[in-house]
Amino acid sequence: MIINKLILENYRNYTSLDINFSENINLIVGDNAQGKTNLIEAIYYLAIGKTFRGAKDKELIYFKQDFFRIKGQINTIRSNRSNELDIYYDQKKNKLLKINGVKYKKISSLFGYLHVIIFSPEDLKIIKEGPSERRRYIDIEISQLDRLYYDDLKNYYKVLTQRNNLLKEIKFKKQNKDLLELWDNQLISYGSRIIQKRMEFLKKLVPLANKIQKIITNDKESLNITYSSLVLKRATLDLGEIETVFRNSLQEITHEEIKRASSLMGPHRDDLTFYINNQELKNYGSQGQQRTAVLSLKLAEIQLFFLINGEYPVLLLDDVMSELDDSRREYLLNLIKEKNIQTFVTGANIEMINQKIEKSKIFLIEKGKI
Ligand code: ATP
Ligand code: MG
């Protein structure tokens, strides 16, 4: 996939912008606080419908303005199609999506038109921080590949809220316990599909990531990622089996759930565990090992997206080139060149990259202008 053209109105520090990108490498240079990451963020937003920096939509509107708009023209290589994506958001919280001029109600309609893989210093959070970071990561990646997954997630969290409310009512207002059954059925139905798809995703991703980890560490390190779930003690991809186990386990803890007035089991409590040479990366890995593992993970995703879609996603590299050592940087640049992956790179050391890649285009950013 290629993003050819990007138009911004009132997005972060860009009042108005209209640019055409290179199909190969786009180098985004400029001093600090000029808008390099904002540009990467806008491309990401066009793919996912939200920012990767954890900001609220409201905070993306140029100071004191009423709305922002991001428009992009995306070309798919495989089917030789061009699609226009247009997202508008205003202070009244209206979020409007148009694809090729047609309005769509659900933001999930966006998924699939533009695939992106982002690699930024923030990604270390996937390893270092709590389970919610890892769930967020895997949920976004699967959603990009599977719109129905995103819909299941949304429905799951709606059911979860209702079920938690009911648990509180049962505890404090002595509401009838039997009412739980309705929510349980939905929790199990959406939840099992989510668990199954997460495990399927890992099953495909982990061997690719392990292979890359071995290459970039000269066979010194293996990488493994497991799915840990309170629902499942043992890995299975069979949906019926996941549902049965979920139902049985839920029955065992309902008493405890009422006591704590909270749903204690399901994909909202699950986690991923990363291992390097069979040792838990979060607790035992060095900073460099953690960074390398994230790089392997991201590179594996590039391959997985290609295997599933027949074309490469757009790669967004924000401030990471300078943090990689020579051999890892070399590996990454070779991959980009060899596979013709459209890539956006910000940060220092850009001169060096420019010398290595002939077909790059350079954008100098100053105070939200190019
Ligand atoms: P660095 O090299 O430090 O990473 P950068 O070029 O990546 O810098 P960005 O994060 O893209 O910088 O842009 C930061 C600038 O954008 C800040 O100066 C900030 O004030 C400005 N900014 C952020 N949000 C808004 C907004 N809603 N309206 C206007 N300006 C904004
Ligand atoms: Mg930045």
C-alpha cells in the first residue's frame, strides 16, 4: 500500500498542508517540536482512526479551532486501486468518515484501506508496562486485518460494562442473580472469538518474529510470545472448546465476582508474555534486548501483513533509527529497499540514510510547514 497524498486542515500544528509522498522512503527532518511526529501521527490516524500517542481526539485540533480534517489518497498495488479517505472531527465530538466520497457511520469501516506498522520509542511500553499496553497492541493489529474483530471488541466491552453494573446491583441491591445469564452468554460469545483470534494471530506471528530475532542476534537469541489467559489453562484454537471452558470457569468464579462486584475473567484480563531464550523479557531482559525484540516483532508483522494481504503495509519509523545499532539499522534498511516498502522516517542520522537510499524524498518541517 502506498499513501500518495496527504491533506491536513487544523491537525495539531498544521493549519493547512497538501503534500505528495514518494513511494519509497520519505525522510521527515526538522528541529524539535516542529511537527515531524505530528505528520506520522496523521498518517497513522488515517489508518486506525485514532492516535498512537494516547491523546484525545479533541487535543488533535489546532489550538482554538473548531475541527480537524485528514484526507489521504491510498493506492493498493495488488488490485491497482486508488481510494480516498477523509476523516473529520469537531469540537462537538462529531467524527465523520468518508471513503471515496461515501459517508460511513462506523469508524471500523476504515480498517483495511491503509495498513500501517509503526515503530517508535513508545513501543518499548509493549514489553515494559502493564498488560493493558499489550492488549492494546494486539487488538489494534488484529483490527487492521479483521474489521469483525474490532466490532467484537466493541461489543465485548459494552457487555462487560453492563455485566459489571449488574454485579454491583446483585451485591449492593440484592438484585436477582439469574439475570446474569443473559450477559454471560454474550460475554462468552464475543470473548471466545476474541481469544481465538488473538491466539491465531500469535500462532502466525511468533515463528516469523523468532526467525528475525535469530538473524539479527546472530543466532544468540530466540524469541517466544505466549498468550496467558485466566479462561484457558491450555492453548486451543477450537472456538467451541474455548466457549465451553469459558462457561465452566465463569461458573466457578461467579460467587467471587459478586463479592468483588467486577468481572474477573475474559479477554479484558488476558496478557502476552515475551521470552528471550526462555527467560521472561520484562524482568530479565536488558534495554537493548527489549528494543531488539520489539524490532523483530514489528518486522515480523510486516511479513505477516504481506502474507495475509499480498502487499506490504506502510512503515512509520518515528525517532528509532538513531537508537538502533549499525547492524540492526542495516538489516532494516535492506528490508525496506528489497521489498519496496513505503516508509516514513523521522529523527537524527537521516543524512546517513539518505546516502544509502537513492530514491528517497526529503521533507523539511518548520513550525507545521513544509
Ligand atoms: P521532536 O523532534 O521533539 O520529536 P517533533 O517535530 O516530532 O519534535 P511534534 O511532536 O510533531 O514535534 O510537534 C510538536 C509541536 O506540535 C509542539 O510544539 C506542540 O506545541 C504542537 N502541537 C501539539 N498539539 C497541537 C495542537 N492541537 N495545536 C497546535 N499545535 C500543537
Ligand atoms: Mg517527534
